Amino acid sequence: MKANEKNTIICRCWDVTLDEVETAIDLGVDDPEELKRLLRVGMGPCQGRTCGKLVNRILAKKTKRPASCFTETRRRPPLVSVPIKEILGLKDE
């Protein structure tokens, strides 16, 4: 692998690189949910829609298992703060 390939961004939401993903896999992390918790891939605004399949392909390649062995990570809607005035029903003054 070329040096510049290691800096390839896999998760754009959290700027996780190919090197970071591969290093975690080399250390024994071989589950998409574990990678998500460790590196935050799939926890950004896109909820893994961009990086999820990439991570699974990297896992398949590094572990020499078929990509079908890896399920997509669970998607959860991102939390958004709500101004208190909206909760109370107050109007802008």
C-alpha cells in the first residue's frame, strides 16, 4: 500500500482514515459495531451511510472473510438540541 493511501478518509464525518481502520483490525477488532465504538465510524450525521459499506469491505479483505458475514451497524438518529422557547411555546420577540 502506498503511503498516501493510508491517509484516505473512510469516514468523512469523523475524518477516520484507512490506516486507523486497518490498525484497529490488525489489533483484533473484527466486528463493525466494535469499530464503530472504537473509531466512531458510522456515528456521524450520515449514520454510516457513507462509510458503513467501506468499513465492511475493509474488514472482509483484512480478515479474508466474505463481506456478507458483516452486517451494517445500527443507525440511530442524531440528537439535535431544541431551544427551550420551542418547548414552552414562546414566540420570538
